[in-house]
Amino acid sequence: MKQWVRTQFARAYERLLMREAEGGPDHVAIIQDGNRRYARKQGADASEGHRAGAETTQQVLSWCQDLGVEELTLYAFSTENFDRPPAEREHLYDLFCEKLGEIASNGKIHENRVAIRAIGEVDRLPERVREAVADAEARTAGYDRFRLNVALAYGGRNELLRAAQDILDDVDETRLSPDDIDVSLVDERLYGKEVRDVDLIIRTGGDERTSNFLPWYANGNEAAVYFCAPYWPEFSKVDFLRGIRTYESREASWQRTRTERAVALVRAVAQVEVTDARAVAGRLREQLPGSAADEMEEALATTEQGVD
């Protein structure tokens, strides 16, 4: 009886979170932590934890599509993971090959036009993994409805360092002028993949750190971060929806801050020149939600009355 009550409560809570999940993130990035600790808790070896985690990964992909998320990046293997025991690494390599093949062959992937891409120093991985990556990318290369980025042999600092070295080499060889260096150019040099700014980072397993993950795309965009206790194989849809709620809460706070700054700016300009304030308000109005634009207009009207 108690189990039935808990199950019904969990389902009701999930439905509540689903109703609240409106205007969610475009790009979610996940640090899948806790596979080995989950395995130890089960009295199994690390390979069983990684395999259980792979099942969770497939579920999360489905949840993202249900909620309208357009891009998902999974931290599958960091550059630090090369220091793990050889047997564990070999198992992971085999698992990557198996799961990449399964995903690329899945009918839903093609039905939903999911583009699979690997980001990271893939050239450092064994040949069989590189071939599996190339096959998955080739079979989904023409799709544009959803992006699944698999971070393999990935390290955020290495990514930025390699991009900087690449740009400097072009400057030294006069193929590039320093004046041509801008944000879009750096974007192009980051592992050669186009990636959206990250809106939400989720980390499972209880650790509260982002571990060198997507610093250019996440930190620069002030991404929301949701840390949760469950190990990755135990990560549930309710946990995922709580992460979405964290993003929405941060987004609402951010929008409020932008509104307050816009209103303050318009008021300050109007104290000097009302015509200029109108021009500034016009440009800001396009970047703010309707209620914020109305508030800014009200502040401008009040300031104009004071000037008159």
C-alpha cells in the first residue's frame, strides 16, 4: 500500500513539474557523474555502472525532445579519464562504439532528425571509436531538428588553448589579421563544431562543480547550474524537470534584472534629452518581454512629465 501511494505521489509530482516546464532551455548540458559509485553500491564492477548509465542517457534524449529542448550535450569522457585503469577505459571504448551504433540505427533518431556529433580531441581515441563516431555523424549529417553532442576526450581548457594556438598560427603566417579576431571566429575554432550557448548544466552524483565543461559556451552565457544527488543511472525524469525549473527561476530573475537596468537607463537619458531617451527605449523594447517594455514606457512617460 505504501509503495502504491509513493508511486501515485511521484506521478502527480511529475505531472505538476511538466505543467510548470514552459519556456524551457534550448541547450542542456549534462555531466553524467556517479556511474562507478552506483556500481559499488550495487556490489558490481565499474563496467556495469557505465552500462546502466548508458540506459539513462537514452531516456534523457527522449525527455529533451518531449520538452522542446533543441540541443543536448553529454559529458561522456573527459581528457582526465585517460588516467583511468586500462581495463576500464577499454570497456568504455567498447560501450561508446556499441551505443553510438545503436543510436545512429534507432528509427526515432531519423524520424526526429537528430544530428549526432562528437566534440573533443577525438583523434586521441582508439581507431574503433573514431570509426563509430564518423559513422554516426555521417548517418545523421543532414539533420537539423535536434543536436546531440557527445563530449569525448573533452577538456574545456584544452579546447580554448587549441583554438588560441590555431588563431595565433594564422596570424603569424599572415593568413589572419588581429583585427579579424572576434567571438564568431573563436566559435569556429572550438573543435570545429557549431554549438549553441548553454542555458542549463546538470550534474548528477552530488558534486557541486562543473569540471572544465564547456567554459566558452556555458560560463560566457551565465548558464544556470543544477546539482543533484542521484548517481547518473538513478537520474529520473523528476530530477530532470527540477533542473528545468532551476533554469526557469534563473531566467525569470535575469529578465527582472534586465528590465530594471533598461528602465534606469531610459530615465537617466531622459533627464538630459527626451528624444534620445525615446530612441534608446525603441532599441531596448525589441530585446525585452512585453511586460518589461510596458514598464519602461511608463517610466519614460513619467520622466517626460517631470521634464515638462
